[in-house]
Amino acid sequence: MTQETKKVQFVVKTSKHCNLRCRYCYEYAELANKNAITLAQIQQMFTNIASYYQQLDLNIEIEFVWHGGEPLLQKPDFYWQAFDLQKQIFKSENIYVRNGVQTNLTLLDSQRLKLLKEGFDGVGVSIDLFGGLRVYQTGIESQNKVLENIDKLTGANIDFGCISVLTKQNLDFIPEIYNFYRQMNLSARILPLFKGSFENQHQGFEITAYEVLEAYKKLVDLWLADEKFVWISPIYEAIKQVVYHHTPNAPTSFYDKREWESIYIVDVDGEVYSYADAYVITHSHGNIFNQPLSALINSEQHQKVVEEAEERIQKTCSKCKFYGSCSGYPVAEGNRQYNEINLDGSINCIVDKGIRQYIEYRLFEMGIIDLETGYIKLDKFNPNHQSSPSLAYV
């Protein structure tokens, strides 16, 4: 039997510096800060990561997601040198390394186009399509430039995905957003507004958990009515999990942070965080520039973070009928600003559980789930419909 490949992402903040001032950006307070990770620090980071994974008796895919700020403000040679360091350090046969980048795509000369085509394995583009919140320092919208550069990516046959952020400004344009990605044959992640970097940053365009849920319901209805397969995250993952829940002998999945953590965020200063605890210094696992990853994973701080995630899952997911088809990851690592804490300490999983309940309702209503057996009937809802596309990052 072929050994399973375990996957892990390191979201590396190369710098917080950015040429845009998107009004909702959670890095907003630091977007003028030009401090950046050095190649020497990257070399040490690679060494400290490789030393841990190369001693495991597992096949491992490590993806470095280069993030910002705007990561393409770094000169292309910075990344080519980083890729060369990877080849020198990650030599073990059990480790496969990929590189992705999340960009605002406003800076695209011939050298950067070559970098995206030949250097990176995955490209994510940030674009909201409606709302006018992604602006330059002058207040001018960046979208026309981004659309122009998307055409350049398409013309160069570069595979990419997109992220759109839900705000009050674009909630009324869900069908138009869906149709844009449909017509462009693009995969997309449509994510709710993330907590800002200062108080009242989101005043005027903030949204509630219930507004997020209603937007996702609209996306579900659009997806179900469409003959074409459109990859919209997190809608497709939720549909897949509901299908698994109603499929005999379907595989189960349980997020075990203690056994394997799938995403780490590396800040510019080398501090490492779990996805759910980004930039909360009391929840840093340690510093990857001067400590091996094994020390971080075995640290008291990391054990504390693991225990907190396990407690959230135990109190919340163990009572949910979808647990097992949904791994519990949204509770362990999700955006907690859209959840409510109940008196017993469990989480009222408004968006994630709510959208699965709605999908189940719609599939029963459409006759796709058999009322007598409770099983899925139609081939369109085969959970293995397609392999994963190129999705945008974080």
C-alpha cells in the first residue's frame, strides 16, 4: 500500500510592507514597515524545519506560502535564492517542497511574471470585485490594475486562484462574484472579514456571523443550480462533508492537532503561531529562526495551544452530527470572531455548522438525499468529483 502523504503549510510573512492600504487589512498598522526577513534567517528557518521532518518515517509535502504585506515588493532574486537554499537543505527523499505566494497582483513586470510562472507552484490573487476597499495610499482603487494583470497571468498560462473578502460593501453582489469566477474558470476562496488591527477599523463595512451565513447560503444555491462545476471555498468543502455524512462507508476525518498540525504562521520576526492564534504573543510556539521546529512543537506554549484546541473540539464538535465528516478544524483553528461562546464553554458554530445544516436541507428538498435511506443518490455529488484546484492562501 502506498504510504499516505502528510501535508503542512508554513505561511511566511516576508515583510508587512505593502503598496496598498486596503481598509480592512489585519496588518494595516504595519503596512509602512519595510523590515523584512533576510536570506540568512530563511536559511536557518529551512534548516530548523528540515531537521524535524526528515527524521519522521512519513512522506511529507511542505508548502511555503510567501505572504505579506505584499510579497512581490521583494525583488525576484530574493525568491530565486530562497528556492536555491531549499534545494540545498531539503534533500531527504521523504520530503517534497512546494512554494506558493499570495499577492495583490498590482506589481507585475516581466521578471515577476517569470517568477510566478517558473518559480512558484501556486499563486493566489486577492481581489474583492466590489466594494472599493482595496486602494492605494492615494485612495485610488487598485482593481483595474489587478484585472489587467489577471489577463496577463491567463495569457501566460499561469494557474492561479483568488480570494475575495466579504464585507458590507459587497454582500449584495454575491451572484456577480460567483459569475465572475465561473466565467473565468477560476477557483476562489470567499472569506469573511478578519479582525482588524485597531478598534473601529471596520466601522461602516463590518458584517455579522449571520450575514456571512446568508451570503454562503446564496453561494450554495448558485452552486446547486449550476450545471458547471465551480470551485468555491469553503462552499465546496462543506458540500463534500454533508455528502460524506450521507454516504455509506464514507471516510471520516478528525483534526488531531497534537498528532499533526497542518498550518503554521511565521511572522517577520520568526515567531511561530497556529492559524487560530496568529500574533497573540502569549500563544507563540517559539522562534523558528533560532530554535529547531522540534523544540517549538514540544514547547509548553505549543502544548497549551494544543490543549485549548482539543477542549474547543471536545466541548463543541462531540455534540455535532457532522463531526467525522467535518473534522472539527473550523472549531480548532477557525475565525472565532464569528462564533458565540455558550455558558458551558462550547462554541455556537454559527457559520460552519449553519451552512452544513442548510446544505443538508437543500439536498433533501431537491431529492438528492433519499428520504427513506438518508443516502445520496446523484453522481454530481460524488465527493471525489474533481481533484483540488489551485486555491488562494489564508
